[in-house]
Amino acid sequence: MQNHKSIKQQNSSASVVGALLAKLRRNAQLTQRALAELLCVHEETIASIEQGRRSLLPDLAEQLDRILATGGVLAVAVESATKSEKSENFPLRAQEFMWFERKAINLSSYETVVAPGLLQTEAYARSVFRTATPAVSEEEVERRVTARLERQAVLHRETPVMANFIISEAIVLSGLGGPQVRRGLLQHLLNCADLPGISVQVLELRCDSHAGLSGPFVLLETPEHQLLAYTEAQRTSRIIADRDEVSALAQKYGMLRTQALNIRQTQDLLKRLLGES
């Protein structure tokens, strides 16, 4: 979890950039709705940025600069805010994704190497963060573990999120963290699968062909029914809002659901592995 100082700094930066955007928008004599329509985003997106509740991402800042004819003021402001962030802060795109994740009404996650963050146990998450290269301090590991566990509140909301997780069999066979950590993860996956609205499927290693060879990704639907995708690679991440790209990933996910073990078969596999561990 981020410490108080870093959270305060992050919120302050977002508030300053948001206030600047609001001023520039009013100077251009545009309402939040009108600006949102020009950007093809929801009005709530503009409102949240202006109120400092969400970070303005570099790509969107550049679009705003073009529409508002600001000469690059917002892009520079975002760059400056990014540089001022402490190293323990989440990257901007990860922050943005987690903001959407907290409010999502539907989630679909495909993972190939490690268990999805929303399904990790504390011990498993700690094992993941201790593998970081370059290495981080134990204090930093604990901050990250706490932040990861806090994200899992989305699975326990009063109005449950509908979520499906497809994970590679390699994840449940992996010895990451040792036998106890692995056993804890297997039991936790079974427990999570019993939560309202949550389903877990395993994609077997022996599957001779599947739609997920290009790597992991997450799909989500916002309360405003906007469809988004999120991908991560080495030291980078990306939020995708383009309808064609999101549609292509949704098609991949649909195929993966048919190629993975069904829910009952997955539970049987996890129970068998749990009995062998």
C-alpha cells in the first residue's frame, strides 16, 4: 500500500492537473458533456479528471491539447506530475485500470504465468513481489502485498461483480513460493469460485490450440457500459478503449472459454491437485 505521503502527493498532482483542465475547458466555452463527446469518452471521465479523482493519462492529454488548442500545456503538466511521483506509486495506466476495476460490473481475465491479482493469497502475492528484478526492499514488498489485497474488495462488494477468470494450468502446477504457498493458492481458488458471480476455468497445457497465445489480458465493463481492455508486458501496460481492438480481444476470450475446462472440470482438477500436494 502506498504510504500517506505518496498518496497525498499523487492526489495533489491529479487535483492540479484536473483544475487546469477545467480552466482550459471553460476558456474554450465547452461543457463537460460537449468535451466528452468530442473525445468519444463518457462525461463522467471528464468530471472525474477535473475533480482529481482520476489521473489524466498522457494519450488523453495530447488529444485534449489538440481539441482545446492549448499548445501542449496539458501534456507537459501530465509529464511533470508523472516525474514527481515516488517510485512506489503505481504507473499511471495501472492506476487508471484499478480505478475502472473497482467500479466494474463485469470482469474477464486471462492469465498465463501468475494467478490473477484478484485471486492471489497474501503468501502467494508476497512470493510474486519477492521475485522482482531489480530487487525491492521488504518494506516495499509489504506495501505492494497490502495494495494487492485491498484490490480484492471488488469481489466482495454488496452488489457482486460478475467475473470470469481463465488461468493457464501452468499457474496451478507452478511451485512458486513452495508447497505451502501452492496449497494455499489451490484452496483459495476453490473458495473464490464459490463466491457469487465468480467463475474460474483452467486452460490445460495439453490443449493443442487456443486463442490466448498472444498473452494475458483483462476485459471489463463499466457501470456506464463502456467496454475496455487492459494488457501488461515487461515494464509497460496499456488501457484499450478502441472498439475494434476491444472486440477482437472479446472474441479471443469467447474462444478461450470454450477451449478451457468448464467450471466443474476445473474444480475437479483443483481438488485433485490439492489432494496430491
